[in-house]
Amino acid sequence: MTTMPDWLPGIRILAWARDGGAQVDGYPWRLVLHTTEGGESQTTDSAQAGYSARGIWPHFTADIRNGKTWDIVQHGPLSRGATVMDNDAGGAAQTNRAHCIAIELIGQADRARELFSNEGFRWLGTKLAPIFGPGLVQFHGPPPHRPFVDATDGWVAREDAFQRFTIEEWNTYDGVCGHCHGPEDEHYDPGKVDIFLPSFFAGAGQTQVEEGDIVVAMSKEEFEALLNTTIDKRIDDLEKRLPGMMDQAEQRARVKLALSFEKTNQRDALIEAAKLGSERAASQP
Ligand SMILES: [Zn+2]
């Protein structure tokens, strides 16, 4: 077991004006990604004005947008909760204080695929490496039935949206997720960043991409067969949650095509990360 550090080395501090109280025991550590939804000219420094105005603060703010100078700042110690998530009376006992580490990425959820890159996420992984390890945040994203989403996925900005964790899932989750997964919340940021996670994990020092290893070991045909089964399951799940949406064969085919495209991108990212992982392993003295 390693202890979670309060402050990460080499990261500039811009202290928050308010924290959410001490982290509460009994929850695994997890990293929750957000996007600030600010404009093009927003920076890690100027984002502070928005946090002050709304009285909500994350632990970190990072700018890893393509074409910008990448930067990260830390606002508060990780042993204290951030104040970026909702917490309703009578629901989840804890949200912000449930061993969550909150990071706001400058940018907009609906533009995630266009704003961010594997390179930016790899850089971010190098900065956040100390939060990963045994007893700390684990190297995985949410399960396939709780994807990262954006507005093209339909009713995602609701408390009962299909991508949100149940209270049980939330209480036991130990990897990297998004505000979109938080129970009792209506936000769906940070958008579809799932394809960048293998690069993020590789940057944070993971030398083995478990899911990637399995995928890479498969032939194209085996992968496509698995892909179809996964997609059929996901469509069935959508059907249950949104009755009538998949009534028409044409609509089902369209969703299937979109999901295949998304999964193919994930496969490419996993392969890239796995290659990078073996390069790193080979270059270790
Ligand atoms: Zn958020």
C-alpha cells in the first residue's frame, strides 16, 4: 500500500479559496475528469475567476489542448475533497469527499476528440504519475456499459442518464472516470476522452496495457467478432433504457456503425499504447 501524496512534485500551486472537507475513509481512490467549458482564450490561470465566481474548485486544472502550451496547476491537497460534484441529500453518502481526485481540463466536452490528443494525455500522465499505484488510482477506465459520452449520445445530461454509475458502482470504483459518471449529477463532461486513456496510462508509467494486450493478441476476425458481441450488448442495453429508440432496423444499423467506428479508434489507441509500453520496457536499464 502506498500513501496518496498531498501535493504532486513539479506542479505549480494556485491555492483554492475553499475545499470540500477531509476525504472520507472507505472509498477507493479514483480520478474524475472534467472539462471547464470555457472559451478558446481560457488558461489554467484565468479559469480561477470562474471557480471563484461559482465557489467550486477541482484539485487540478490542466491545459492539454492541441496547439496550446501545455500546463497544469494544483489547487489543494489530495487529502481534502474538491467541490466540483453535486451531492444530494438522501443519495450517495459522499461524492467529492469519496477519495475523488478532480481535474478540470480546459476545453469543451462536445469537442473532446478534436481538442485533445494522445500526446497531450501522455504528457498529463507523466505529471499525474504519483497518483497511480497499489492502493491508489488504478490503470483502467469505466466498464463498457458506462462509457464516456457527449451530446451525440442522446439524454446524457440527466441524473438518470445511462452512462452514470449506480451508487454501488460509484462507491467501489477505483480507476479513471468522468463527471459524466457521477451519481446525483447532470453534467456529462469531459466528453469522449476514452480513446486517449491508454496513452494517459502509458505516460503515467504503466508498462503493461492489459486490455490492449488482449486486443492486440487477437486476429482481426476475432476482434471483429468480439466487437459485434459487445456492440449488440450495448444496443440491447440502450434499448432497455430508451424504449422505442431502436425500433427501426435503420436506426439500429446507424448506431452500430457509430459504435464500430468508436471501438476501432479505441483499438488503434490501445495498440499504440501497448507498443509504447514495450518500447519503454525495452529501454529500462
Ligand atoms: Zn464537471
